[in-house]
Amino acid sequence: MDILSNPISALNSRPALHAEHCLNRLQRRTLCTRCAAVCPHGVFPLKPGEPVDWARCTDCSLCVAACPTRALTASKPVRRIWAEAASEKEPLRISCQREDERGSLRVGCLASIPWELMAALALRRELRPYTRSCEGCPHPEQKALLDENLTALKAFLGEERFEKQIRLNNTSDTASAAQEPESEKSMTRRALFSGMRRGVGKQLFKEAEKRLPLLLGQQEDTLALRFALSEAVMADRAQNPDRRYGMQLPRYNLKCFGCGICETVCPHKALFLVAEAGGTRLMYIEPKKCTACGLCVSLCPHKGMDGLETVMVPHLEKLALVRVKSESCENCGAVLLPGTEPKLCRRCVRKMKTHQNK
């Protein structure tokens, strides 16, 4: 699987930008330049308001892996290759364009593989990324992104499982792999992707689509990788129900009183509050939707969160985070600041004054 030489990558393919999820669209306090910093071809502007120059794009997917809100999704040709890599059962060798040895999956830069994809793959098989060339990489932003992805991957798997499933700098299989005859499966991969442009291998592609359909769905699904990871977790837990997975989640403190602003600003609606009897509210989160962008933390006007922390969770579905004591408006039930007297929200106070003036 070679993204660099794959014929369908030569077509007009590029990542899709979903501006409604972009941090710069959601807030104006701090300009996010993650995509611009990591892009080697200057596709994304460093100043707000300037257009994206897609004509420069080579479909390397570095921006996809760097975006904190996953507002960028990989092109369909790249996702097809990811899905085929996910179908592999033997150890998956991954190499970049600066590496002499060609892995089973070859990309322009190892940093272009989102950590969620690496995690989903690592739950099924051993990964062997060739990182020998990374130390001398002339692009520090890409090296920093790779380190960030590997840190997230280690937190997710846990250190012990990370050491077992991720074999960095492994070259012990190179010689034997070069001497082995090409397997029927690898020939199927090559026929699959090189044959698509020639109009052959359609049945083979249909089989690949069945292997990991979430990666091959509509491009508008910005959380496809997250949902694919959640499915991989469920399959992994079927083998060992006691396993836990490290996810970066917001950490609430005693200043939180359930105002609901974090729920409102979350780009993917991962957070939601549920009112309980007795004046309390329970904050839930769906880890598979939380991309750890930190927007909820930065926009909380009451400093009710201390930041993000790694939480070991049993799955990526709905989980309870915190229960808080809330005071409510006696008229409409809206959440009030602690100590508000009378127990009325500003809107109801204005309505009352307007009615009295009449």
C-alpha cells in the first residue's frame, strides 16, 4: 500500500475542510495555525481571512492528523488505503518517503497518520513504524506532530501494551520480508489499488469496503476515525473486558455549577448535561466524539475546568464525568450563578420589570 505512488492519488483528491468545526470559526481568542504550520506546501494561510490554496495540495494528510477538532478529513483515496491497511492481520510495517525500506504501508510522513488510526490498527495487530529517518527530519513541525501522535497512542494503549504492540525502529523483519514471495493478499492489495483506474478489480474493492466501512463512508463524516476506533475498542473488549483505554478528557473542578456553556461550544457535541432531582446536574461525555481540542476549557467563563487529563475509560461511549450542585431560576428553570438573589435569571428579571412598568 503506497500512498506516494498510488495511481488514484494522482487524481484531483485532497482533504475536505469542514469550516463549521474549525477552531478559528468557533472562537476568536487564539488563532489556530496547526494546519498551516505542518503543511509543507503552504496550502493554508497563516493570517485569518486569506483563502486556502488547494492547488498546492499534494494530499499528504498531514493537516488531517494535526487538526485539533478534526475539521479536516482525509480524501477518499487515502481513506481507501487506510481501510486496506486495517484489514491486514500480520504485523504492519509503516515507512515514510525518506526511509530506504518500503513498508506494507508507505506514506509521505509518519506524522500524517492520525493517532486514532494507529490506535485502531494496534488493537488488531503489531505495528512496526520505521522511525530511523525521523531524527534527521528537516521539518521540525512534522517531527513534533509525530511525537504528539505517539504520546497520545502510548496514553491510549498504556505503556506496557504500547511496548508490545508498537515496534519502533524495528528492522529485523526487513531482510526476510524482502526475500519472501509476494503473498496472495499483498498481490490483492496491489491489484486492488492499481487496478481501480483501469476499471478492474471492482469486486476486490467491494470486499475492502466491507472490512472497515467507517473509513470509507461519506467524506462529511468528520468523526469517522473516532467511530472506527470505538468499534475497534468494542472488539478488543470482547476478548478482554477488563481493559481500559487512556483518553484526553476535560477535568472539571469545584467552580463548575453546570451552566452548560461547555455543552454549547463543543464542536462535536461530545458533552451534555442532564438535570437531576434535588438540584444537581450530571455532566456526560462521549469520548469517541471528544477530540481534546480544549475549546470547552478555554471558553468557560467561570474557570470550571482545569484543563485536559488522561482518563482510563472502559469504552468510548457515554460516560458520566461529574455531578454538580446547581441553582435554578424559579420562573424558567435556567441555571443561575451560585448565590443569585432573588432566584431569577436576567431574562425573567427583565420581563418582570417590563410588566411592572406597564
